[in-house]
Amino acid sequence: MNQVKKLSPEINLRTKAWGLCVDQNKLTLTAVHNKLNQLSYKNTEVLEDYPSLNDEEVQDFIEEFLNRHGVKRGDAFMVLPRSEVEIRIAEFPLEAEENLDEVMEYQLGNYFPGDLSLFAFFGQIIGRSDQLKVMIVAVRKEFLGHAFTQIRVWNLKLGGLSLSTFMLINGLVKLDPHAFDKDKTVVFNFDPKGVEVLAINAGRLVSSYFIEISEDDDTPITGDLEQAFSEARLEPNEVDHYLFAGSDHLFIQDYLVEELGIPAEAWSDANGNVVPPEAMVGFGAAVTSINDKPSFDLNMLPENKRTRQKRLPLILATIALSIMGLVFVYSQATSYLALKEKENKLTTVHAQFLNRMQEISKARSELESMQLELEQYGPFQQDSLLLTVLTELTDNMPNDTYLTQLQIKKGNTLQIQGESDNPFEVQRILTKMSFLKDVKPANAITSRKSSDGKSKSRFIYKATLVLEDFREKV
């Protein structure tokens, strides 16, 4: 399946957006305007050596940029550099899409050796065929926490936090949908620690290969490039478009153009404005801010930290148009009093809508507060409930059945993993238990032979705890 191929017209009221790219040395801000779904690149500015500045100086730089380019009330995405993450591509059954995070969690050890607790993991679907193709992104929790701190101390209101790889693609889709959808494209995405070789083939993201580069190292990267093209299954002379993103390692960029003959080109926005290399990632981040359904929607920012600028709801826009129509009628009508009465009615309706919107906002805040309290209370019930469930399963499971893992998630979701001679009998027994419902396999049943030559089947079942029925047992 072509993940980024499904382009659909999108109409929204967002007219401005900006992207914030953060690496170890500099901040890069990019502004974009949107008019009738036509994206226009405005400008890019860079703050060098920002770690040496205090928070107020960084805030002033950002504030002045937003005011200067008319995006102060625009939505924004923050971008992490490719060099700060590890990426693996995995394949899962198509059914895994419904609970991708849980399925991915069980397979992380196969793709990322070492202490998994040091990382936060995010999955992004990049393709579908007979299998689900997923790019797994691993970010050190320490680095992610530093990004959250920057958001807080710089008082940023962001719609999301994502990876430069996906932001680049979201931008390329909007810059030239036809070329992106039909051709082979390779993007060299530079940041202070190296270069990512990003390969797109007929609208599909096929590989992301990162090459580390030192400013003191003038060794050609030819060998690494050969490996990158090999992983992408592309021949260099078959590529239709070569693009550069980023302004780091200019000596490598010169080497690619002058020594290897890479025909680097530039892409332009809807108004013919060329988007320079240093703005490519930020442009894609701004595009992601404007569009509700971007090609890649990976967002590392927790829901409760995401902020969208308030937009005029469609219903209020309709009322505004109605008022404009009434003003026109008023200018032509002979009866001032009749038209004044209509205007008063519309004003009353408008006020009612505003009151309802305030009530909904208040109710949403109360709901989020109650959900937070419930989440904090949940762990205190978990241990007792888990012990009771384990006792019930021990009393009812066949003698040839062994449980290897038992988990209760979100308060009432039970997951059981184990081995048995007859896993379907295990499912039948679970289904008959009064305190369980919706018993179903969470993964395919697999078989193996034990040391005594007998066949054992591995199973994973999921079920929902009926807490009302179960409460007497706890």
C-alpha cells in the first residue's frame, strides 16, 4: 500500500503555521501561509548557538520571528533531528493496526537490543500490502524530556512534536504531489551529526539510512552511500530527483555535487517561491500543522500538551456570512425596523452558541480531571485484582497448560500468554468464566516441540474483566 499516495482535498480555516527545528547547535524557524489550500513559503531564520543564550533571549527571538512574518497565531510543530533517534522497519499482520502499540511492544526486544526502559518508542505505518509495514522510532527518554523542558521554558504552544524524516515527506507531498507520487526521489537531510539518506519510490517511503559525519573527518562517504542505495533498492542513475535539506556539512554537500555528480535541485511552493534546503524540514512541519490529516501523523507530544490556536467554528462563520447578507439586504430595504429585528435575533443565536461552547469547554476540562484522578487510583487496585485473577486461572486451567505472562491494562483489559497442548480448550474455558467477556486471540497461535518431543502451542488471549461480577472475588 502507498501510505502517502492517498491525497484528499482538505479545506480548513488555518491560514498560517510555522515549524521549529531543534538540534544541538541551532534553532531554525520557518513560516508558511495558507490561502485557499495553496501553501506559500514565507521565510526561514536561524538562531545559532542557542544553548549559550538564556531562555528570555530565545523567547525574544521566537516572538520577533512570529510577529515579523505574521504567524504569531499560527499552529506549530517542533521537529527532532534524525540523528537523535534509532529507526527499525518491522512487519506485522494487518490486524495489528487496531492495537499497534501493544503488538509493537511485544516485539521491541527483537529490533532494539539493550535496556528498552531508556527509550520511548513510537510506531508509524509506512505501507500496507499483505503485511503492515511499520517504522519504529526509538528516542532516548532523556532527550525527549529535554525537548519537553524546552517547550515549557520557552512557553511554546505547539500542535505536535515529530521527526524530521516524516516532516520532510509531508512537505514534499504538498510541494509537488505529481512528482512525489510518480517518481523516485532521494533526499539528503543534513544535521550537525550527519546526513540521512531518505528514499521515496513512487510515493512510498522505502528507507531512512543515517550516516554519521564529523567536521574533522574529510573521508568520502561513498561506501555508506552505496549501503544506503542498496537498502533502498535503488540505482543512483535511476533516481528522478535529488534534494538537499539542511545547511550543515557543506563540504559533504560540495563533494556530492562536484565529485559524485549528484544533480541537486530545488522544489517550489504553489506561488513559485523556491524552498531553500535549510527550510525544507521546517516547511514540512508547518504543513503538518495546517493539515488535519497529513501523510505521516506521528506525534510524540502527549495529548494534554498539544495546543491548537482557536479557530472560528464553521457554524459561527455561517452566522457571520448571514449577518453580512442581512447588512446587504438592510442597505437595499425600505423597512429599517424589520431588518433590525432580524439582526437582534441573529445576535441572540450567536450568544447562545457562544454560551454552549463555553459549557462544552468546561465539561471537557472536568472530564479530563476525573480521568486523571481515575488513572492515579488505578494502580492501587491492580495488585489485588491480578492476584485474584491468577488464583481463578490456576484453579481452572488444564494440567498441560502453563501461563508465562499475565497483565491487566487500563483497569479492565486482561492479557494472558502461555503454552498448552490444546490452546482452543483454554479459550473455551476462559469464555465460560463469568468474570470474563470478549475473549479472543491477540496474536496467531504458534507451535513448538518441547524437549520430550511433544508439541506445545503458544497462545496470547485478550479479554475484558467484568468488574461488577468480579468485585466479590477481590
